[in-house]
Amino acid sequence: MTQRQRISAQRTTGASQPFIHPNQRQPKGARRLRPQRAVTEQLRREAAIKRIPVSSAVADIVKFITDHEQEDCLLVGFSSQKVNPFREKSSCTVL
């Protein structure tokens, strides 16, 4: 296919991509293989992540909670009702 034929085909199809002759397209197997390779790469990245035992993770969470216990308003309460964002809002009615 000459350059002129390619440009003509591109104009008639209205495609923004250059025209690819059917004989130059990728085989169907190659199109199916690309997503599978992406999945394989993602699985390899996930397999490389450093893992820790659940018991160790739970111990870290418990330590964090006990260290920050005094700062947690839901455990120790609020100093006044004005500070409490969960209190019922008073409605103002005009008489």
C-alpha cells in the first residue's frame, strides 16, 4: 500500500489512527496475551511485598491504640458538649 492509499483510507474511515492493513494486524493470540502479561506482572509485584504475621500486625495495632487511648474522645469523652461534633444541633426557631 502506497502512502497515498494509506492517507486516502485514513480519510475515508475517519480514523484518527493510521490505517493498518489487515495483514499487518497482530494475531488474535497476541492480543489475548497482552492482558495476561499485565496480570502476571501485577502478581509478581504483589508477591514481592514484604509480609508480616497477623499476630505481629495485631500486636502493633493494640500498642498504637493503647498509646493513643487518652487522645480518643470516643473512649474518654469530650471536655464539653460544645466540642462534641456528634451532639444534636439545636435548632433556632423564630417566633
